[in-house]
Amino acid sequence: MSHINNGRSSQILALRTSITTLQEELDFANGIVAALDRCFDKRETLTGKCKTHGDYQQLRIWTEYSGRVAEKFSRCPHCITEELEAAKSQLRSLQVANLTDKANIPERFAGCSFASYEPVNKSAQHNLGILREYASAWPQMFAAGTSLILSGKPGTGKNHLAVALAKSIIEDHQASVLLTSVMRIIRAVRRTWEKGSEHSEEDVIALYTGMDLLIIDEVGIQYGSESEMIILFDIMNTRYERMLPTVLISNLTPGQISQVISDRLTDRMIEGGGATLVFDWPSYRSTKGAPAV
């Protein structure tokens, strides 16, 4: 997988360079001469011929020195625009693939989306609508540091909708998202305490506090020492202070979640337009025989 990611990173870098070059070409075609080309002290407008788009207004710039002429002609702006849009589309696809790989989406939930979620009642439909709106308004949610809590019974679709939210934000906004759990965070911290560990505790904390969106599952499971739990809460509080959104998923009730993470942190989670979405209906698995979502 690492060689795939390395190859993709190289492609992303090459595309970004290409996009910069094409944008400069388009600016030139629109009459804007780059600073590096200002040695060309003469200019004129011609009629260019494009095999695809026909006639276009062409800019020629040139300079004369030692009896020689150095010149530069603009290309068809329609051709440049098409190449630029194609490069941007390819870059977007590669960035989405890269971010999706790094999001740690469980294989079981890889096919989950908003469209595939089946709301079994009005409350489920309401929660689906809230999460769709959150994903659509991601730039505003991100700027405000708006967090969410998904609380309720197992098998009611909390993880399905959390994955759908992550995928939507990655695909539409190319934001960095990580899905993890309380247990994974604590295990990652524990590994840094081992002799010869490649990463420090600060490295692990930086990973979780640096993501645009962090989704933490299994909140409320009593696991690890008090010092490890303090680290978990420190991660959540640091994200709050940096105004970075966090989504918590728990099988506990809202009141029980407050007891686990503290009323203070719960209050902070719902600042900036945040909300607690309750999933309090019977398990979808028990009524439909479907796999856990």
C-alpha cells in the first residue's frame, strides 16, 4: 500500500505543478504577462488559429537584442482551459483517493453512504437530514469548529452515517478525516511507551489533533489507566481549543456520555452549533437481519 501512496503523492505533486503552469498560460492568453516575462518589452495582438476552436485572440510579446528577436505567443485559451479543468479533475480524484485511504474506514462500512442509509422512522430521517446538512455546509462547520455526538443503541446506523459523513466531506471538500476508536487511541499511545518506538507520544497526539475532522467511536468503554484516559480527553480538549470539529459515537445515553467525558467537555462539544443526535429505536439488525451498521 505504501508504494501506491508514494506513487499517488508523486502524481499529485506533478499535477499541482502542471496546474500552476497552465494557470500562468491562461493568464498570459488573457493579456497578463508574468514577472519573469517582463523582459519582453514589445507586444501586439494577432489572430491565432486553433484546429479545435477556430480563431482566437493571440498575444505576441517580444524583445530585440544584438539583431535577434526573442518572442512568445499565447496559446488558444479554450484549449488551456480544457487542459486546466482536466488536470484539476484528476488532482481532485487523486486527493480523494489519498484522503480516503488515510481515513481508516473499516472494510465492513466501505460501501456506506447517505443514499444507502434506510431511515426506519422520523427520528432516523431527522438524523440523516442533519448529517447531510452538516456535510454540505462543511466549510462553515469547519470554520466554527462545530462538533457532533451520535448517541444511542447498537445497530441503529450511527457508524453507517458517520462513515457516510466522512466520505461526503472527503469527496466534496477534500478535507482530512480520521475514523478511530477510544481503544485505538489508547493502544497508539501505549505503543509510544515501548522501548525503541518509532513514534513519540507527541507524534500520536499531533496526529489526532491535526485532522480536519476526527471521528471517535466506542466512547464510554472503560479501557486503560486514568493517565491514558486523560490523554484521550486532552486530545478532545485540544481540538476544541483549536476549533477543530470532532464527532463522538457512543452506545451510551447523552447523560451517561456526560458522566464519562465530563459535563464541561460535553458542553464544549455542542458549542458553535453542535448537537447531540439520539438513535433510540430498536436495532436494525434485529428487525431486518442486516449486518451491523
